Amino acid sequence: MSNRARLHARRKPGALIGPNAVLQAVAVMEERLGVAETAAILADAQIERLPTGEHMIPEVEALRLHRWLAMHDPMGALVIAEESGARTADYIIANRIPRAAAWLLRHLPARFAAPLLMGAIRKHAWTFIGAGVFTTEGAWRFAIDRSAADDSIPPPDSLFLWYAAVFTRLYRVLVAPDCTCRMAEPEQDFPPRRAYSIRRAA
């Protein structure tokens, strides 16, 4: 598939992502907000049934979940996004990365492990980026651009914080335990493109 075809496919409505974008968030929501409040948010988000975990899901379900969670509990949404992002990374490490590859990454120096990990993430970015576009600058910087996603409503900050949490846990477990992924301060409200950097403690 050509680059032009890939970009066109990303623009089309109905983009799919992995089910853990919803499943892990709901698990944290039930722990922090309770079953009843979580059910109310799911109803507002028009999620009648939770994913089975066996198939990709429409990206719009995760977007609606983040939006309605932010409306119900703006501050709590950020905490839930961070925790569910970390749990999603744990699931990826346990179920999507071959054990031999995970062992190798853990035992390589960070300067070698980071490019390998980022390369693998870039290859599979379609499973979590949905209609967005994922680009990298080396092994320690990346950006998520939703300007071509035709979002009717800009995604809330909690969604972009979720991405940072996923990367923080992946890098801490597989590259070095002092890694932290941070989103650059946006220059405007609700920018469609967010830039991230992964840094190590001094």
C-alpha cells in the first residue's frame, strides 16, 4: 500500500483500534467511580456492550468514552487516563510482545533498546492511533496528529495523556526504569497535533 493510500485509509470514518483502549479504562473507572457511575458514562458514550477483547473496535467508542468521562469528572478523567494507559502497556507487554523480544530489550543498554522499541511501536501504531497519524523523531520523540481525522469534537486532554502513560510504562519496563513520557505544552487550546518526548531522570 502506498503512503497516499495509507493516509486516505486513515482519513476514512470507522477507524479501528485495540479493545484495551476501552477495557482498561472501564476497569479503572469502576474501581474509582463505582459501577453505577461507570454505567452512566458508558450509556452516555453509547457503548452498550464492552468489547470481548478478541477483536479491534471502532475508534469512536474510545473517543466518546474519553469525552463523556471528562464531562462527568474532568479531574478524575486525567487520573483514570494515566492508570488505564499504564495497564494497557502492561497488557501489551504480557500479551503482544514475544517473550524473547521483551527479554532482549530489558537486557540491552537503553541507547540500543529504545530504537528497537520505537521501531516496533511505529510498525503497529495503527492499532492505537486510529484515524490519527503517528510520526517519530528518533527513539525518544514522537507526535500524534489528528488534523486529518475529521473529529467532530476535539478529543479531550485525557486521551493524549493516555498516550503518554502508555509510552511511559512501555519504556520504563522495556528500556530503563527512569523513563518518563511527557506531552509538550500545546501552543493553543485543543491542537490537533501533540508532540511528546521521552526523557530519563538526570
